[in-house]
Amino acid sequence: MTKKLFTIALTGLISTTAFAADLYVRNGGAGGAYSTVSAAITAASNGDRIIIQPKTNGTAYVENLTINKSLTFVSETNYNKYIIQGNITISPAAGRVITISSLSSGTTGGYIVEASGSATGGRTTINLLNCDLHNVFTYQVNTTTNISGSKIRERLIFSHGRCTSNKANYINLYSQAPDTSLANSDIEVYGNISESGISNAQLNYNFRFYNNFCTGFIVSNFKSGGSGEIINNTVYSTNPGDFAPFYISVNGSVTGNINIMNNAASFAAGPITACINNATNTVSVVASYNLFTNPFVTQGDITQSNNSGQVNMNFDNTAYTIAGMNANAGNPATSYTDLDLTRNDAGHYGGSNSWANYWPTDAGGKPQVNYLLTPRSISSGTLNITGSGFSK
């Protein structure tokens, strides 16, 4: 294939965020700082930044926190997390934005970061960046959670937002009730590791699950009349499960479309041998260019094309890699091309949302990309590239 290369000049807009005030928290209140995070929160005003000094020898600030203002929390030391052993409760309110960066909950304790209720008349936004947490429960009505570059040792359960480059035990999209102040964006779950799978049980938004490495996908609820995409993921499970690795089972009154494409999978077959199971007759499921090491078997009403079974592929769930016949085996359309402009590789390294965007091989202390939206082809008009990142 002949490729035409062209140069695009981009004008960058560089801005800095101005905080109303910086409040410092240091061990023992050194240098006139606050000695506890709770005291700093009490003294802070909306828009302030609380800068927390990591204690020496991994010592923690031992306190439960209630955050009832729009605040930003960061570490005073670059590339070093501060430890808070305790539960963190966020009080929702319309327009409230809480950003927490470089927080560690320690290695034990089962501590929770949670929203305590539902916002009315607007939305609450919670941003969690470069954190090491036990549980995140932010699935309340009218709550957006953007989480990136973090480790969640147990469960991550949220109702709306963007989830990128995290390592979690379990990722679940869940909603208690319909949002009354709808967000204007879909749910995006890109480039994550989930050791116990990824599931969608929320009913308010379309979802996109791209380039994740996990043990399987379950869709048990859905935005009626909406759409879901499960594209370019790697599924690897060594234990026989109770469900197919791609399992769709929603309420009989829910309608919509789900596209399952460019995935690479291998699972231990037990009583379940189906690769894809659509256990509903109201949601349209389209499956194409998916590769399995297992014999390709489906169950339920599925529109199929170009899927393959008994494909030679090797999976590593420690290094999170895949190799073999998945290379250049995804959808050949230009919109799915890889970063090197060759045909899509089935699995989590394929396409423009490649795993490589979110897990660079030599990240070190460098700033971390946490979102990219790049078109693969342009015939005319304006080129729009969206991206964001965070500093450690």
C-alpha cells in the first residue's frame, strides 16, 4: 500500500490554572503548614489547592476526610505520593469539581473514596489522577468520575466519566437511577487492566470500551435506544467462568446496538464454550474481526462477519502482551489503522487508541498521556485533535 505523508502545523494554546490560594499540609505542621488534611479542608475555600507533603518512611496521615468544596489535592514532592489511611467522602453539589492527584491509601485497610449522595440541579465532577486506592464508589446520580493512571486494588464502580490507563481488580459502570442532569459525553473506558473484567450496568449513556486487557465483558444494562462499542480489547482468562467472555444480558424492554470488533481473546472453557453470547432479543449485537484461540462458537442472535477461532496467539497476563496471528487481522478500514498506519492489529495494541498511548515502555517520571482522540483520515475540512495528560 502506498502511503502519503503530510505535515500539519498545530497552534498550541498553553494555559496555566490559577488557584485562589495554596494551603500546605506537612508533618507536625512544619513551617506554619496545617498538620492534618482535614484542617486544611476546613480552612479552604472553593477553588483552593491543598498541597500535601509526603511523610518520611511511608508514614500516613491517619484521618477520614469529608470534601464539601471544589478543591484540588496534590503532592508537594514530585513523583512521590502522600498516604492517607482513612475513608474519603465527597459531598456532591451542582458544579462542584474535586481533583485528587498522587494520593495513596496504603497497601491495606480497604479504604473507600466515595460520593455520599446525588447532586441536584447539576453535576459533580471527581478527577482521580496517579493514585493508589482500594475502592472507588462514585456511582451516584449526576456524578462524573474521570480516573487515570491509578491503581485500584479492589473495586472501581462509577456511573459516568472517562477511565484510562488504570490497573484495577474490577471495573463496573453502574447507575442507581436515571441522571436528572445528563452529561453531554459518553462513557469511555480506554487502555485499562482489569483482573476481574469490565461490566456495564448503567442505563444513562452510550459506552465505549477500547484497548483494555481484562478477563471479559458483561453488559447487564444499557441506555435504551443507545449504542455500545467493545473494540480492540484483549481478553485472557485462565479460569473457567459462568459467562461467555463477551456476554450481553439486559432487561427485555431495553433496545440498542452493540458493536464487538477487533478483539483478541483466549479463555478456559468449562461448561461455557460460547465466545460471544447475546442473551437478549432486543439488543442488536454485531461481531466482526474478532479472534479467539478457542473454537469460535456463539450463542443468541448475533450478526457475524470475519471472526476466527483456533487462532495461534500467545498471551502474557503479567507483561500484558499479545503476539501471534492477531497482527494485521483487525478491520482493514482506514479508520481503524494502527499508530504506524498499517492495518489494525486485533487486541489492545491496535487502532488509534492503542495501549501504547497509555502504557509507554519508558514512562518513568514523565508526564502521562491520559486521553487521545485522533482521526485516522481526513479528506477535507478542519483537523481536530483532542488530548490531555497529567504531571506526576
